[in-house]
Amino acid sequence: MNLTDESVLPLQVIVDEPTTDIFQIEYLVDDNVIGTNATPPYGLDVANVHCGIHTVIARELLVSGDSLDSAPVSIQVTPANDLFANRTVLTGTNILFQSSLILATEEPGEPVPPYGYGYTGRSVWWSWTAPAKGSVVLTATNASLRIGVFTGDVLTNLVGVPQLYPGDGENSYSLFETLPGQTYQIMFDSDIQSDPVIGSLIFTPSPSNDDFANRITLSGYSLTITTPIVGASLEPGEPPHTYWWFGSRSVWYEWTPPASGSVAITQLSTSPMPVIDAYVGDSFTNLTQIQTGWNPQSFSVQKGVKYYLALGEYGDFAELPSVNLQLQPTNFPSALPPLQITSDGSSASLTWPTVPYDVAIESATNLTFPQQWEEVTAAVSTNGDQNSICVPLVAGSEFFRLRIK
């Protein structure tokens, strides 16, 4: 008898003894009791039988205390989604799912999944429809296998979807980009009869600045960018970025530096390592790349020139990418101008000369580590080349400093 792991196994016996002599019927699968019935005709429906070849017997327990075993029956249970035509439909954007590779098969005409150390030999199938543009991270555990993602509705005419970060081993994973309303056929493939094979599907929509046309405008001397990139994509016609991880994606920013100088790029995350590519130009199709180097990255800028920044990553995607760009203006002062402070006990007046770069006044109530400096948001008054603010004092000591933004 051939069944799938989603089938209900109907068990039934034909007894020769009078029913008054029978206490109950036990059903055993692989010598394990899976159920009993003491009421004629003694049938039993069994669900959730694991994939594999099993031996089933019925044991007749008599009122006298004796027992009789039926002849053994062999059953074969295969994965319900072994065949492409019987693929399991997944719904949602954060999904856990599972199947088995025990007794899974390879169909004639089945496509070969890419990469990995799994070997084509047995496969199971799922189907999922993307709700929007974005990216999907697929992860499979408990099996060394390959993950294939395809479009199409006919097994022999499937089209492979490019996968970013294909993986293998104890935690196989893959990432692919999605289009809204597109249905994707997902294959787990291996030569190892693993049970269960547990998978997860996590969909991330595209960031708002995924496309160059929707780039985010930045300002200031110090720029810290922390953003998810997993849901991003590469646009058609996007310039080839340097040093990026194969198949990387990008999000876009626009920045007009307030001064000429050099920009130091500091990676604040390591997995992945954020990578910045800088461009100038008057349109997406006419961008000229500026060399930013590699580890560490830096580049020179001119005041008033518009720069386009593409943020990508190098490496795995275990944490949120984060990077800082710090502008060091040309002829940058070796010391900040003096900050003069006068106080009447209830408020403080702070005065400093005008400088050709943005500064901030910060305050703290102590200088012990860690210092908790906060920017003062009071209105600034300007008189000639002097700037001043007046702030109320809090109880106890208060410290002030001038910082270049």
C-alpha cells in the first residue's frame, strides 16, 4: 500500500472468533502500538504516519488472555509534496514549514537546483506568491541540501530564479528577489533521506530608497546610516559596484557636502560589512564613479557638489548594516574656537565665534564614564561674528562643550 504523510491510514481487521471472545484489537506499526478498538468492526483511522516503509499488524486480544497476530502488511509512506504537481502552497510573509526526504524521488524532467553540496536525487516542493517587491530569505535545517527557486507552472518548463547567497550544510539558505504577485516554486533537494526537513521563509519588502529615483537626502558633516538591505534589489542599468558581495543589492542616498575635504568611511557592523560607492552625474544613466578604496574606504569631495551614495554589503547578513561617513574639511582647524560661559546661578550664557562649519553645543551633568552628552536645542542669537545661546541650569554641576557636527 502506498500513502503520503498527509494521508489517513484506514485499518480494518476481519475476525474469525465470535465478538464475545474478543476483548479488543491492537494495531501496531513497526512493533509500536498506535491505537486500539474494542467495538466491532474494530476499525481505526491513523493520521500523521511518518514517511518510510512500515510494517503493520493487528493483534487480537481475547477475553481468555490469549492473543493472535495478523499477517504483517507492508505500507510505504512518501512525502505529500514529493511530486511537483502536489506541491504544498505556503501563505504569509514569515513562515515555518516542514516535510520529509524519506522516499522522496526525482521526477523525469525535474530541474537541477544551483550551488551547494547537495546532490540531485530526491526533492520536495512548495509554492509561494510574493505580496510585493522585495526579497525572501529561505533557510533549511537538518539536511545538507540545495534550494531551488523557479517560476512557471509546468515542471519541464520551469525558469530558475537567480539566488543570492546560496548555501549548504547544516543550515542551508538562499536569498532571492521578488516581484509583486509572482508565484515562486521552491524545491528542497538532497541525496540524504532526512526527516524532518524544516524550512523557514521570511519576506522583506523593498526599502523606500531601493531605487535611485527614491534616494534619501542626507546633510551635515557626520552621516551615520543604519538600514536593512535584505529587501533591496539592483535596478536595471545600475552601475557595477566595486568590492560588493556577489549579487549584492543597493539602497541610495544623496549628499551635498557643506565643505570641501576628505570623507572617512567607518564600518559600524561587520556581518555584513557595509560598502559605500560614491558617484557624481546628472542622471542615473550617466553616473561617474569616484574611487572610495577598500577597508578602509575614503574619498574626496568638493563643497556644493551633489554626490550619490549607493550602500551595499560584503558578506553574510546576520546583523543590520551600519556605516558612518565623517567629513574632514580642508584646512580643518587643529582646535575648536573658545566657548565662553557666564552664569547668574539659574541660567548660563554661552558665546562662541562664527566658524565655517556646523557646530553643536552639548551639555552633561557629570564627566564620569560613560559621559552622557546631549545637544542643546535652544535658539542661537548672532551678533556680528559672535553666536550665543542662553540655557537654564539644572540642579548640581553642568558642563558644556562645542562639537563639530
